[in-house]
Amino acid sequence: MQAGWAGKFFAPEKYFEGDKILVALAVLLGFNVLYLAAAWWSKFRGQTNKWLSGSAIGLAAVALAFTAWFLTFAPLAQRPWLMFGFVFLIDLVVTRARPAG
């Protein structure tokens, strides 16, 4: 769904200009946090689910791939603190969603 949105709207609507990139980053981060919350809840209940943890890590990989693609746009490449701050937040999601043991 995220790839379809990016293919249809990201470049034509110029989400890479100004602060419109924050919408794309918020959506990517929001889905990662949602999966993190689900993985955390399953750990909290003692029902470790490796599929759920794997999905959270896979979604983080997709977000990191999007970040690499975002850096191909000059206006975003000129804002490294924004892009690498986003990478840091995704890394936090990965470290919190990993399965125990």
C-alpha cells in the first residue's frame, strides 16, 4: 500500500518539497509504531509471536528502503538531519520489536 501511494502521489504531488515530506514520514513511522505496539503487547501477554515480530522488522526494512529512495531527491538529500533522524526513529522501533531470547 505504501509503495503504491509513493508511485502514484509522491513525485507528482511533490511531497519532496517543503514540509510535505513529514506526511510520508509520519505514515511510515506510524505503521512501524503500530506493529511495534502489537509485538510489545504479545510479549507483555506472554504470547511471543515470531511472525508479528518479523513483520515489524520487515516493515522497518521497507521504511529504511523508502529513506534510501527519498535521498535520491535533491531537496531531501539537502536535509540530512531530517532523513537520518527518521532512520534513528525506525532503528528504535527495530530494537524494541525484536523477539526475546
